[in-house]
Amino acid sequence: MLPTVDFCGVPMTRLLIGANPFGGFSHQNKERDAFMKNFHTTEQILLTWERAWKAGINTFVTNSETKHVIETTQKYLAEGGPMSWIAQVGRSDDMKAHIDYVCEIGCKALFLHGGLMDNLFQEKDEATLRSWIGHAKTKGLPVGVAAHNIAAHEWMYQLGVADFHVVPFFNCGSLHNAGGGEHFWLEDVTRAVNFIQSISKPCIAYKVLGAGRIEAKMGLGYAYRNIKPGDVVNLGMNRADNDNIVEEDVQLVAELLKTP
């Protein structure tokens, strides 16, 4: 097993496996989206998780909206899959019911979708934020918040509402707003790292490779040198590109985390 931390009471390896490739969210182009999604059938997702566990990862992250991914998550947990699940919840039409749903499936922690949190920040809608998080905390699980905009994280941290923060190295969330487009600017990384280092609460860092734009050793090395010792990295791994990517990523992280 990779080095593990106590993350809000959940034993968690410092590398998590994410699910954007499973749902076809490449942050590159529509053709690549389709390529990823077509490859990641239920069988391929389950195989990826099996290989992740065997390689040394004990936790995976998926959203709760992509139909085939959440159905595969439910199947995996119902059949006794050994990894812990962190749920990203993003159903603003009935957030409380969707929080109930992911808890019934068996998540060990949950966080609210970054696009929704960006919107609440823009509207300074503290009441809705507190209502959603308050309901989630009745489940007795760690509750976190994502956001693409670091200013939104700063706002939520000042409010003291979440147990942990899910922080992207790149503010790519502009794609969630009509006409906003999508960008990956290196300037974003410094601000993200500064925020992560400045807060006492644990963080899950993601988009550390810029959705495939940064070489793995460079990007992961920078991430682990600059997040806190109790923080973790969530990384999507696309076996459609490289069948051995899971094992190679785990081996790389194990080397990066060796005590000097």
C-alpha cells in the first residue's frame, strides 16, 4: 500500500484514483471525450479499480451524476469492493436527496461539486451553502467542498463550513458557465498551492497534471513537494492510452514519497 494518512478519520492513500476518464471528461476536445467514454465500460472501470487496489491505492473518487459510472460504483461497493469511495455530489435540483443517495450507496466521505460552489460564491449565497453542508453533516461523514475559483475556496474557508477542501491546480471551471470557455493557465497553480499551504484543513489536490498537459513525474513531483503532509492527490488514469498507467503512476508516487 502507498503511504497513508488519516484524512478526517478516513485512512487514505496519498494517491487517489479519479473518474474523469471514465465519464469522458477530457478537458481537451469532444473527440477525446468520446474516446475515453467509449473505452470505459462497466467491465473496464471495475478492472481499473481492481488493478488500482492491487497496486496500492485504497480510495477512489467518482461523481454521482454520470449514469454508467455511478451504477458501476454501486455495483463495486455492493459486491464488496475493498477501496473506499469519496463521492462528488452535484445535483443542485435536489441536493439533499442526492446526498442521501450517495450515503446509502456507501461513500466514506463526500464533497460538493466545484461548479455549484463557484456559483454560490458568485451569488454570496451562504444560506444555501450552509443548508447543503448542514444536511450532509447529519450523515456523520466528512464533508468537503470543491471549487475551481480559489476565491470561492477562500470564502468558504472563512465561513468554516467544510471538513476538507478539494482544490484544483488549474481554474478550469470556466467551462461550467455559459460562454466561459475553458483555460489552463500556469499562473493558477501558484495561487492554488498558496491556498492549500495556508489552511489548516486537509486538502485533496486535483488537476495537478493539467488534464494531461503536464508530464507525470514533473507534475506529481511538484504537487507532493508543495501540498501539506496530510494532503492527498486525486488523479484520473486513462487505461485507453496506456494499459499499465495505474501501476506506473503508483510506482512513480511511491518513489516520490520515499523519505530522503
